[in-house]
Amino acid sequence: MQKTLVIMVKEPRPGRVKTRLGRDIGMVGAAWWFRHQTRSLVRRLRDPRWQIVLAVTPDREGMKSRVWPVDLPRKPQGRGNLGDRMGRMLRGAPDGPVCLIGADIPGITRGHIARAFDALGRAEIVFGPAPDGGYWLVGAQRYSALPSGMFNNVRWSTESALADTLASVNGRRVTLLDHLRDVDTVADLHG
């Protein structure tokens, strides 16, 4: 079965992307960092073992963007909070194992993604925990493995995001992967 890696990306416009980082280094600097981080991440994660799909926002602008490689399929994230958009992307993936990541994880490698897909051979759901209490990856054996309320009642952008999500998948076989840091503030750039 086809393995799918969904990367959540946002059009890198000053003031619309990485705003917490922008408060530290300026909105133009934050947009520049995100643009280059995204390009580097996509280059590093290309691999014949899985297909990369870009989940873009804003929808119309992201579908036409020239920032990302034109050969990669794109899907609009649509409306709603982060959980709504992540659930839509996971459930809309082709049959087979699917992993979803953000584009703001500088330390991620193909090895991390390969381990996530390998873990899905034993677990129904995998998470890549982040030191801030969130997670940099969520994956499922098949889109049907996702409980319907998996991302409900999650306190996003808090130290409780992973714990809240884990509570919603109680009873499922879950594997936790390596801890990786995402970038939200200037301290994360040096962490």
C-alpha cells in the first residue's frame, strides 16, 4: 500500500506565518526563515518509499503558490482549527499508512519518517512528541484508524496538546517516537 507523508505548509507571507517567532525576529525574518525551512525540509524528506502531499493554506493562494515544488501534489487545508484541518488531511489521504507533519521541524530526517511508518506496522497511531507538550508528527495505519473525535477538545499551542490528543485515542495501539523540537520562538532556533 502507498505510504503518504502530508506536510502542512502555509504561504510564507510576513505577519501570516510564524507570528510568535516574528515577535522575536521580525515578521519579515520569520517569513524568510519559514520559506527556507520549508524548502529544505521538502528536499530532505523526498524518498521513493512514500509520496509527499503538501497541505496548503490559505487554500486558493497555496494551490497556486510558486514557493513549493510544482511536482508535488497539493491539497487545500480548508477551514477550521488545527485539529479540523489535520483530521481532514489524514482522512483524505489514500488508503494505506499516512503521517502528517508541520514544516517547522528543522531536525527531522528521512530516518524519522521511516521509523514512523515502520511503527505503523505494529501500532494503529503514532505520535512524534515535542518538548513543549505538543507533537511534530501524527500518523495512522489507515485513515479509518482515526477516531472521529481524535482532535476534539485539544488545547492547541499549549503543553497539553499531546496529552489531550492521547486521551481521545484511549484503547488504540499507540507508539511514541523520538522527541523533536518545532520552532515557535527564537529560543527554539537555538534549542
